[in-house]
Amino acid sequence: MRRGRTVDAGAGTGLVAGRGRVREWAVALDRTWSVSEDEAEREAAGGARAYVAYIDDGLADYLRGYLFWLTEHRSPAPGAPLPNL
């Protein structure tokens, strides 16, 4: 990718919808596991909650930076425009 161009990696691929389905899955796991009689499942529920929090705040920025790195073969400079998802 040359500078000045933008990439819309999610155009027509349903990436946002896919993240929504994964988020719903993790929320359902948390609901089930957090009240489980199995201690390991109750502990794992915390991981499901942390994953939902990452999907909600952090994952998109990470993926945009990673897409930049894949296309430009370098890390983005602070304030550089990043690809859309």
C-alpha cells in the first residue's frame, strides 16, 4: 500500500457482525459459567468478561494498527491514518 491510500479491510466481509457474534458468545459463556458449580468455569468466566471488554475497547485499534503493519511493513507513526475495518 502506498501512502495516502486507505484500505477498507472490512468492506463486504461482515467483520463487525462477526465481532458481534463472538461478543454475544462470550457474554453467554459468562452468564453460564459465572453461576456454575464448577470452580474452573467460574474462574474462566472472568476471562470471558475480559474478552468482552477487549472487544468493546481495544480490539479495533489493535487490528487497525496490525493491518497498517501488514500493508506498510512498519509500525504507524503517532497520528498516522490507519486502515478502516
